[in-house]
Amino acid sequence: MHTLVTGSRGRVGSALVRLLHRGGHGVRAASRTPARLTPPAGVPAVACDLADPTTFAAALDGVDSVFLYAEAAGIDAFLAQAEAAGVAHIVLLSSSAVLGPDPHADPVARSHHAVEQALAGSPVTSTLLRPGAFAANAYQWAGAVRAHGTVGLPYPHSHTSPIHERDLAEAALAVLTEPRLQGSAYHLTGPRSLTAAEQVGLLAAASGRPITVEAVSRTAWKSSVAPYVSDELAEGLLALWAATDGSPAEVTDATEKLTGRPARTFAAWAAEHAAAFRD
């Protein structure tokens, strides 16, 4: 097996590259900016911009499996080139947002849904990993915590079941290397449903500093993220949080089934990354 890992600068992709290499599997680390990659010694870094089909042929040459991020812009060309290159299996990092009632209209789910639909029409075998919230999403609060020890939340009591990025990488490793797991869809979660405020509390405990939760209006939150998040996506996130305000998020056992051990807790993630939330 020789695997192309797209998005290898990301937390999941970079962890998966290391796991594949450590296990003795052929792996190629890909990014739109390969010069910025730092893969293990002996792992080649290649250019692959999922929105630029001119980068696909060289990246896919000689690989038989792909770990793919859900970029819809060039997906038809990517799948055509993957088929031509002899790729037998694609593992997609999708999102549990596609399980909602109208994923095509949901700005959080739309790109993932489009790529899933394209894969469904391809002869290449595909496996879908559908995580919900990433534990690493908590990094969005780090700057505010370091600056003034406060996190502004429009829905402090909205629930997610955050999953550790290493669990996602290990789940991807499992489906890439174990044929019996391939060709299915997996809804991956962490081991517990937590409110946003509870996550902040766990970060405070791990970092050893008080962190205050401040309830803010939808408008104030949108203004604070406007430089980084489109208005449409911001509205989609607000709708998602409103729908889970006070309602526990689903917790599945798919992570444990794929990795062979219990999913890592958010508290464990917070302990590992506590330095990012200190002054």
C-alpha cells in the first residue's frame, strides 16, 4: 500500500503521515505548499492543491490509496485522475454535518456532502469518516484567554462531543490498512457530550488559570469572527449551536471500534495543549 495524504499540514493529516510511516507503509505527504511540510525522514513531500487539477497527476502517480480532505472545487477532476492512476481506495475526512436533514443547503455540510456525492458516483472504493466537532476547535479561544481570560460564547450551553485529532488519524490508519473496514461510513465522536462552557472549564483546570465564560449576542460573535469566517458559515454555525443548546450531542462507539481503544477525552486534549491557554 502506498498512500497519498492530502492536507498534510493539518493536524489530522500530519499525524496520519507519521502513523503510516511508523507502521512501515509507503506514504507521500501532500499540500498546496509542500515546502512548508516537515514529514518524517524518507517521506516525500509533493504539491497537491485540491482546487487545482494541474497538481493531481504527479501527486497521484504510483499511489493506490488516498486520504482526502473535502474540497469540492476540483473533486470531479481529482476522481478522474485517481481512477486513471489506479487508485483503489479513498478515505474521505467528511463531517457529521452531512447527517442533517438538508446537507446541500447547510453551509457547514455543503462541501462535505458534495464530495461524498461525487465519491458515490465513482468506481473507486470510498470510506467516509464523519467526525463532529474537533477538540482542536478550542484553539479558537486561545487568543482571548491569553489576552483577558474570557471566552465570549453566543450559546454557552450548546453541546458537542469533541474528538481528538489523534483519534481521527488512528481511525484513518485503521480503514486504510484493514480491508474489512473499507467501503463504509463512520460517525466518529469523542467519548462524552460537553457544553462549550464545560470545555472552557476543562481548559481552565488544565492550564491552571481562571477562564470566564461571557454570554455574547449572535451579532457580537459574528462581528468578532468576521475577518476569518464568511457570513454564511457564521450563520450556519450559529444555527448548529442553537439546535444543540441544552441538548446533549450524540456519542458513538465508532472511534473505539476502529482504533481498538476508548476515544481520548477532551480533558486529555486540554492537558496536552494547556500551554496555548496560558499567558
